[in-house]
Amino acid sequence: MLTTTKASARSFGPSLCPAEEAYDFEHFRDRLARPEVLAHAVAVRVFRAPLLAVPVGGPRRGGYMSFDLLSLAIGARDLLTNRRGFPDLRVRWSPYRDTCHTVEWGDPAPEWWEDDAVFGRFYGYSESAITSFVRERPQTPSSATSTPCSPTAS
């Protein structure tokens, strides 16, 4: 016998859940210089996948999350609004279909041409985590300088 049930009205937008439920909680906990900043972290769940939103604090000056849909980025920004550790929330919209939209908070990130160690310190990673990352992913010759190659780049 075939039975049907009425589907519940379920939101496909992002929702918040405890930080410890995030798939990447241990990744951040093991690499941050001051993991106690995670006391104010939350997981942003999108399509049943919770990912960590790490607040600013200590040496961590900023953060971000990437989303393929602009509506999800806006929803995540709205959920993080007025939460401790998520100042100056903003959505950076990408006009390109193959590039994600981002929600950013805190200070603006370093310029794209900076080396990985500069980014690691900005995002509050420990020196050992930065060293390990840089050792595993050496920069290409074109990205080894911290100044732009083009005189018109700013």
C-alpha cells in the first residue's frame, strides 16, 4: 500500500547550531594560536552541512565563509549579525559564476598578493600551523613577492 505524507515546510536557508557540530571544528581548534576564541564560534548549517564561523579575538583579526549562492551568503550574514566576535559583517558578491560569494567580518583581509604567512597570522593561526601549511604548499615564483607586478595594481 502506498502512503504519502505531506512534506513539512522546511527552510533551505542557513541556520545556526553549536560550534562543536561543525565538520571543521577540530581543524580550527588544532591550528588556531588561541583556540579559546572558539567559545564564541557557531556552526552555520547549509543543506545539512555545518561549517564553523570563527569569531575575531586575540591575534585573529578577521574571518570569512564562502557560499555558492548569494542568498545563502546574505542569510548567513543575517544570522551572524549582533553576535559577539563578528563585527563589521559584509557580503562580498561575486559577479562570476565560478567564484563564491563571501561573508566577511572584522578587519579587511590582507591584499591578495601577500604571502601565506601574512594571511595565517591575520586569521589567527599558530606559528606551527603556518609553518606546516607553507612547507606543504610552497609559493609559485609568480606569487613569491609581496608587491604587485603591475604598476597599476593597488
